[in-house]
Amino acid sequence: MNSLVSFYRSSIGKKVVMSLTGLFLCLFLVEHLVGNLLLFANDGGHLYEEYSQWLVSNPVIRVIEVVLFASLFGHALSALVVWIKNRRARPVKYAKYRLDENAELASRITMLGGSVIFLFLVVHLWSFFVPLRVTGTTMTAYQLVVQKFSDPWFCAFYLFALVVLGYHLKHGFQSAFQTLGLMHKKYQWLLGLTAFVFWFVLPAGFASLPVYFYFFSPPTPSAVVLGVQ
Ligand code: HEM
């Protein structure tokens, strides 16, 4: 236990935690996107509602959710601590400001991106998770999605955050592979392809939802009659 704590205290320990939690969060994103694509079923939200109910009632998913929130916390906290430590260790400012030559600027951009994603998550959880799971609402998840994505500012914020997420994942993937020692020449094409799916296909898939609901508005929530409550 003590050796685990001292490993975490080292810079590499925190990087390993960031890499592992980051990869776990990516797996969550795959599951979340696949589930969200059910919103396209054009059935007034029936299928999505069934999926939503299954998530709530499945004990394994509830445990995974605890791991998910712990991973989010561990990932953000480790990133913050590493960033602060690096800043303290580098009191002299760099003279050059080209991204490839300036690790400080790159790390600032990554941190800024992480903060945008954090803000996105606060807004996102407040809009969906809190009313559905914590405070309670008479609306279904589908109705909430339709309502929220009818607001152009909400959609614009989502699209902006998803571009930032793509950038964050692109750089995050590279750094996670490096930290975990997975950058083998032989498998570089496979890692590149996997990274592409995560930094481009996934955010683009999520972005299709606000675009679809805003521009091709399906029946308004009040006109939707759902069998599952
Ligand atoms: C843009 C399309 C998205 C839609 C329509 C969407 C929809 C939802 C909904 C309805 C919930 C509540 C589910 C429930 O509790 O029953 C939820 C939860 C959540 N979402 Fe999203 N989401 C989207 C994108 C994202 C993205 C890009 C992230 C991460 C960067 C994310 C992270 C989460 C998390 C962490 C939760 C709480 C855990 C959970 O309930 O599974 N979502 N989302």
C-alpha cells in the first residue's frame, strides 16, 4: 500500500494514473455514444428510454458509474497536480512561442482544453444527470435532449466543447501510449488508427446529436407519447 502511495506521489505515477483513467474514460465514451445513437431511432424516444431504464436498474452499471466518477476525479486531480509541479519547476519563461518548441505552451493549451471539458461536464451533468437521477423530473431523458438541443447557444457550446475534446483526446492518446510504453514501431499504424477513432470519430458522433436535434427537429417533447416512464 505504502509503495503504491509513493508511486502515485512520483510524476510518473501520476502520469500512469492519468493514462489509465483517461483510457477508461475513453471506453465510457464509446458506450455513451453507442447508447446516445439510439436517440436517432425515430421512435419518439422509446428505445432510448428502455436503454436508460436498463442503465439505472443494472447493479453492474451502478458500480461502473462509481468507478467512472472516481476516474474523472483522479484524472483531473492528477493533471492539475502535475501541471502545478511543472510550473513551479520552470520559473524561467521560454523565449520562443512556437508550439513544437515550447512544452510550456503545449501544456497550457492542454490544461485550458481540460478546463473547457470540465466546464462542459458540469453543464452536461447539470442538464441531464442531475434532473434524471438526483432531483427528479417529469420529463424523460429523450424529452430533455429534445428540449436542450432546441437552444442554439446550448448546441454551439456543445459543438465547441466537442472540438476541444477531440484535440484533448488526440494529444492525450499520444501521451498515454508514450507513458505506458506502447509506442512500438510495428504497431504504430494500429495505434494511430485507434487514436483517430477516438479523437475524430467519437467527438463527430457526439456532435451529430445537437446538429440533428437542432436542424431536423423531431416531435416536440409535449407531442411525444412514451410508453415507458
Ligand atoms: C452530445 C451528445 C450527448 C448526449 C445527448 C448525452 C446525453 C446524456 C444523458 C441523457 C445522460 C444522463 C443519463 C442517465 O443518467 O440516464 C448523460 C450522462 C453523462 N454523460 Fe452524456 N451525453 C452526450 C455527450 C457526452 C460527452 C461528450 C461526455 C464526456 C465528455 C459525456 C459524459 C457524461 C457523463 C460522465 C454522464 C454521467 C454518467 C452516466 O449517466 O452515464 N456525455 N449524457
